Amino acid sequence: MTQEPMQAEQTLALTPVQQAYRLGQEDGPLGGVACHMYFEFDSEDLDEHRLAGAVEEVQCRHPLLRARFDDADEARVMPRPLSELRHEDRPSQQVRDAMSVSHPVAEGKGGLDVRVSSPPDGGVRLHVSIALIAADPPSIRTVLADLVAAYGRRSAAMPSTFDFSQFAGGNGSDSGAGQGPEQLPEPPKLPRSADADSISGARFTRHHVALDPAVSQRLAQRAEHEGVTLADLLFSAFVHTVDRWSESDDCVLDVPRFDRPQDARGAVGDFSRLTAVTVPVSRAANLREVVEQASAALHQDSPTVQDLLAWARDRGQSVRPLGAVYTAVEAAWAPADFTDVFGPMTWMVSQTPQVYLDCLVYPSCDGGPLVMAWDVVEDALPAPVVDAMTAYCADTLLALADEDWGRSSALPLPAGQHKAREKANATRAAVPDQLMHEAFFTYARRDGDAPALFSDRVTWSRGQLADAALRVASLLTRRGLTMGDPVGVCLEDGVDQVQAVLGVLAAGGCYVPISPDQPAERRRSVLQRAGARFVLCDEQLVEESEGEDYAQDVQAESPAPDVPADRPLFYLPIALAADTEPLEQPVSVSSRCPAYIIFTSGSTGQPKGVEIAHRSALNSILDLNRRWQIGERDRCLPISSLDFDLSVYEIFGPLVAGGAVVVAPAEERRDPAAWIRLMNTYDVTVWDSVPVLLDVMLTQAEEDESPRSLRVVMTGGDWVPLDLPDRLHALLPQAHFVACGGATEGSIYSNYFEVTTVEDAWTSIPYGYPLANQQYRVVDSAGRDCPDDVPGEMWIGGAGVATGYRNDEERTAERFVTVDGQRWYRTGDLGRYRPGAVLEFLGRIDHQVKVNGYRIELGEIESVLTGNDDVARAVALVTGEDAARRIIAYLQPQDEGVDTAQLHRDAQDWLPEYALPEDYLLLPDLPLNQNGKIDRKKLASWAAPQQQTADEEPVHDGLESDVAALWSEILGQQVTGRNISFYDMGGNSLMSMRLTQRLAKKFGKPLTLRRVQKAATVADLARLVEETPVGAKGATA
């Protein structure tokens, strides 16, 4: 039986698959792994001498088992075997730990490694490891069959005369597959514990999909009944599972094909071909479509992985490892006579480079049911994710065996996840059937002398504030305001703002806040779309708007449906209310009537008005107050703009609890030193702002004095930096830090998470849990609930959901959907559930962004810019981090060029200040991605350079040099010109706040933000510092 080995070395070219396996042995992403399969067989006894001879004989029989794979392109077949049977004195578990992780082939010792050990419960354990670079899965059965034949000294089939060198030479990388599809397939994006680039020398762990004999039998019967194969159903269940846990819509898998030539029977080698199979199962509506699509993909002629690499190379692109592999073999790994001699297979695992999930389907060696096993890189996929996926795959197989294939493909989530979300969303409580202002007027009647509003200008009791509001209400009702009518509120003074919004509500109307800084065109568009007839404002705006009405001033294309374009518009000075007889009591309306309409950026170029009912807003307000015991002794400092929905809580949160608001002067609303002064003067206990303003306040407090009475800090509307909770608690250890989230369409806030300790594993502050009477879902593109750790779109449901977009049925129908009788708002936010139903916010799905808390549709900016006759195409995007985030615009001119200064001035007529681009870059052509779409990622990577005039007078030595150094730190670029504007270099209001703080600390002079903003050059600012005496009362300067 023994065959004489070759007398000289032979060199064999490697196939593309072998080359990939060889490369995978080197350190790199998902590399440092020798591709092999490891088996254990337990028997009562065996003859080690005979086994040693059998191991040698099998290597002599099959050249590739005695090959060295030292070179990247070829193997050297050695004249004699490279390995021998080893008896291990180590415990069997230690042998397993060593052999299952690595293979001697990486050390030039051949493709077969056989050892024996003594397991703790007696008998003999046979350990077999076979390198896949030398033997593909079907060849493994041949190796084991020949091994048992040699051990039994039985005559095995004569070695194949097949010349593997000819096969390798004809199986090169030039597949002739053409240019490939327009879009190269993407691998599945599964939840990862670590990035693939950080994993090398991975260890695989085996997980099993439960598949008992009865289910296997029913699956086979169902497959025959439906005219498909059992293999089709197993593949369908796997790809459907991967699809549910993947971010990408299409599931692309690495599927090995074992196309050995007819004359290679009995030969051992790697005859595999790795194909990239794309399955669009995310669009499958039911189980039948899942099977049809998966089966069609499995049987179609798919490109190879080498094809993908070639296509990508030709396009100058890179391809990530597909990562997920599906391997099916028709026969058991070991023939029956092998297990008869060496005992049953008791343990097995595989390791493959550039793979983190390898699904193997094979018949069991004992003739039992099919086995579906997942070999997973321990450090790549979290264990709970793998457990959930294998359980879901088993449920899918059960459904394919027993259920109607016409049922939805969205099988229930794993039971534990479903239960946790049900519990988190079990927020049902009594929905307030009250008006947002009702409790305040009740408190005013009960105890009118208690304080309700503090400012440096006035201090009003509840009774005085109620009287002022009822006078505003009378002013409106006398002019014909009716129930539910919208009223514009365009005021700068904080005291005026509070009495105005209370007055509008007391008149039975709903308020429409508009910043006085808004461009006139946008202001008129907002008022028209809201259908407002009245605007509460100051005298200056009345003068500016004299004679204005919709018919004269609103462009023809902007009127909203059902709103007459010739409806008159009246600007009413708030001062008129002081001389108006007050209403006796507020007008009674339904709690379902609108309380306010806040306009947010719209992708069509037109802002959209979010209409919020009294009961919706009050539901959020009361729950926040209840959770943190906001009561009559509490006071809040509103610093948000009135047209930003956090202002709703900042005003009404304390007032409905019997507390008070502390109002900053308009000129100090962005001055952190003034915030601290006001909070300590008036004992403010509650703070609510976007994170970046909280950051500014804490920075001021760290350098000056703390807000002594603050006990509850809420922040939301944007990313919450990880350092904020610890910084707050360092100043105020007993304060509650509450991270909130949601959307304007969800009534201020919809979720919360109180942070006591920032955990090391966090990459961001969790979004947390729903507030009372509110619910969340995270869904994929098909509307299915995403499993834990899988990103999807966050939907908000419950009492806080807005009525819709004012006078905009089309956009309302698009964003507000009803599923199973419940109404949901599709936020467009990307999020995911963490284990325990904890929500995590990940960003935006579309091109909507948040800058300093303001939600901005980049499409609106682009729409305004392309409205210019000189601009062919425009792309707006955000660059920078935290407070340095800024908007830049790339422009493709129609012809010769664009006057960007004039374009910016024109944009100011339509865009608010916070949405204006800070830089404009002209490109002859905008870059396109492989899909022919504008390559936004490439544009973002280029970023916009900060421009500085070359002939600027240089900064003078001394004080100017010190000021310029502070500028450079804050702007992130060198400042050399003494007369260039801080804002021309990319500075913004938040940066100027930081600059004010740094100047005060460095020079010991309490400069006000307003004066620093006016001194916009290095020269002017140095002069201001020089002229301000130490200890001057900067707040009054």
C-alpha cells in the first residue's frame, strides 16, 4: 500500500484561493490565521505505532500534505513527510487550545497535524488538524478515509494521477469577468465588538444552530413539496438571519464552490472557488420571497472574490473582506469506518483568515440530522449577538418547515429582546387633558404674590405676569383672533417673549416663534405657511414691515396649500398690550388644539412647521417635572432661542410647577459670565440647553465660580460629549445630569438617561428610555424592528407625536406613519438598541445635520444656492468637530465663475444665520462616486481652507501677539493679520464665547461677549483689552 515518495522537490503554483490563504497567515486585518479545520475523535484505545505509520503513508500518498507554503505564489512539495504523529502528555484541553488556534503549516511543517492525548475521563483522544491550503473540505474526507485505511492496513484506492500543478496553472486570477456591475457588492455590516483592522491572530469559537432530527425531516419534506432543495432552505435561513443583523440592504456572502475536475477523484488539494453571492432579501416581503431570492442567488453564476478584487483594482478602489462565509458539504467529514475505528467526532472548529463568521452545513458523522455550525471570531462579534442570531436562524428554519410561506419575513425578535423593549415602552400613564399654560394661571389665582419672573429689568409676581399675558390676549382677541389661530412672536427681549407666548395661548391661539435675526424673506415665508394674521413684535419691526402682506411680499411659489395668498398680515407692537384692558380669564380651548408651531429646516428649500398640541407638549413637560421633582421653589434660566423647542420647557417647565423663570437681557443671552451671575443672583435650580452651551457654561464655571443652587441639568438636541457629566459633578456633586433626546416632532424631549457614572465602554452618552406615554422603535429599510446592536431609523410614537406639518399634507404623510393602529414619527435619526432596551443615538440617516443644536437640512441650503443663476450645482456639508463644526459649500459654476460675496448676501435673505455657509469653494466639476452621485465623503475629506488675505498688515508684537495666539488656538489655524475679521476666518458665536472666556482668564479683565464680538479684529480686540481696566464691570460696559 505504501507508495514511494518523490525523490526531489517539486514546485507548484498556488491557486488564487491558496494565495489568499497564504496571505492570511501574515499579520493584518483578520489575518495572522492559518486556514485549517480541527477535529477531535474519542475512542477507548488505539495503536499509536500503527497510527504513526498511517500518518506517514497518507502524506506520501498526497503531495500537498507534505508541501511547504513559504512563498506567496508557489508551494514546494518535499520528498518526505513533514510531520509525524505526536503523543501529547499535556491535558487534552491544552492540546485543543493550541491546535485549534494555529496550524504547523504556517511554520513550514506540512498540511496534516495528528496527535493523541489522554482525556480526563479515560480512553484516547485523536486530534486532527488539516490545513485548507492543502486540502479543501471534500479532500478532508479523502484524507480521513485514507488514514483509517492505512491504519487498518487495508488497500485504499490508488493515488490519483491528477497533476495539481496543471490545475493551479489554469486557475489564475484573470477570470475574464469583464468590468463588473456599476456598484460593487458590499459585505454585510454586522454589529462588531472591534474593528476588523484591529484584529489579527483571531481565535474562533463554535456556536450551533439547533436543528433536531424531526425539524430536519420536516424541512426536507417541505423542500420537496415546494420544489426546492433542502440546501436552498438552509441557505435561505442563514442569509435571512445575516440580513436582519446587517446595516446594508443587500446581503453579500462568500460561498465556496468545490468544482474539482472529473479526473481529480481521490486527489487531495484545494480545488475551491470563492464566489461572492449577493442576495437582496431585505426587500423580501414574505418567507416565500426569501427562499426564491436566496435560491436564485445560490444557483446563479456569481463572480468570484478574485473578480471583485480585480474590478476594484481597475477602479482604484479597495474591497473590504466579505467577512461572512457559507460553506456546505454534501458528505460527513469522516466516513463511517473512520468513526468505527477512532470513535465519534466530539469537537470541531474551523479557522479562516479575513473571515469573522463561517457558517458550515454538513451531515453528522453518526448519520444523525444535518449540522449547522457557526465558527465566529471571538473578538469580532459580541457573544450576545451571535447567540441571538443563531436562535433566530433556528426559528427561521422552524418557520420554513411548518408555517405558511406567505407570512411576513419579519419573524419576532429574540424573546429576551422583545420582552425588554416591551418593558421599556410600557410607559402608559394618564395623558394630561389640560392646556400648556393652564396650571400657571391656576397658580396665579391661588397665590398671585409668589414670584414668577426675574430679570435685571423687572421682577414680576405670578399675578403681574398673568395680568401682562391677559392684556396681550385681549390685544389679540379684540383684533379678531379666533380659537386655534397662529400668531407670530418675533421679539428679542426675554420678558416680552414670556408674556407674549402666555398671552397668545391665553387668547386661544398658538404661537409661532420667529427669531428677529431671521431674514425678512424667510420670516414672511414662515408666517404665510403657518397661516398667521398677527405678529407680536417691537416697534422697529413694525416700521420695517409697514404695508407688508402676503399678496405683496411672498413669492408666488411659496404659498402653502389652503392659505389665501392675499390674507392681510398685522404687526402688533407688544407695547400696545400695556394699555389694553386684560381678559378676565384665558379663553378655553381643547387640549388637542395646537399650542405652538415651530418651523424647522426643509429639504425642498421651504421650512416646515411642526404643529404641537397642548396635551402633547404638556405630557413631556409634566413627566420631566415629575421625575426630577420640579416644584414651586425651582427656577430656570432660558437661554435657548424661542424658535428652538427646548425653550418650551425652559419657560413652561417651571411655570406649570409653580416655579419661576429668570430672564437674561438680550445682549447677555450668549454670555456665560452673565449666566453664572444670573443663576447665583436668583438661585436658579434647573438648567436646560444643547450640550455645546452646557459645555460653555461649565468652562466658565471652572474658571470663575459655580452656579451654587443648580440641582438639575438637562441637555439634549445634539450629541452629548462624554466629559460633560464628570465635569458637572466635579463642580456640583449632588446635581442630576440628565441627557435627553427626541425631535421637535416629538414634543421637546421623548427620552431621557440620567448619568451618574460614565462607563469606560461607552462611546457616547446613551439616549436612554422613553418618557411617559412615549415609545420608540428602531427599524430597518423594510420597516422591521432591528435586533439589538443593529442600527436603524428611530421612530417615535405616543402622546408626544406632533399633529403634523402645518398646511403640508404631503410631507406629513411621508414622515408620520400608522402601523398596527399606532401613529409614529419617522425621525430620520440613526440609532440602535443596546442590550436591556437602552437606546443609542448614532447620527442622521439623510443629509440633515445639527450644528450647535440647530437642525439644518443641507438640502435647503443647496436649494437656495442653486437658485442663483451663476450656480449649476451646489453641495453643502458640515466639517469640524464639536463647537468647531461649520457649514461649507462647494459650487460648480454655470459658466465662468460665481461672485461668492454676492451669493452670500443673497443667501442671507433666505437662510438664518446658523445655516449660512462659512466658506464657498468653486470646482469646475463636482466629484462623483461609483454610482454617479456626488461624492460627499470626498468633498468632506477635502474640507474648506480658511482664507486669509495675503497682504494683511502683520500682527504687532506684545498685546496683539498674545490676542492672536488665543485666536489661533480657538480657530485651529495660524492668525498673522491684525485687521482680518474673526468671523471671516471661520469664527462663530460659540467660538467668540470661548474667546471671551480665554481673554478674561489671561488678562484678568471681565470683558463682555457683546464688546468682544464688536471688536472683531486682532487690532480692535487688543485695543479693547488695553482700554478695559482690571475689575471693570464688564457686564454693564
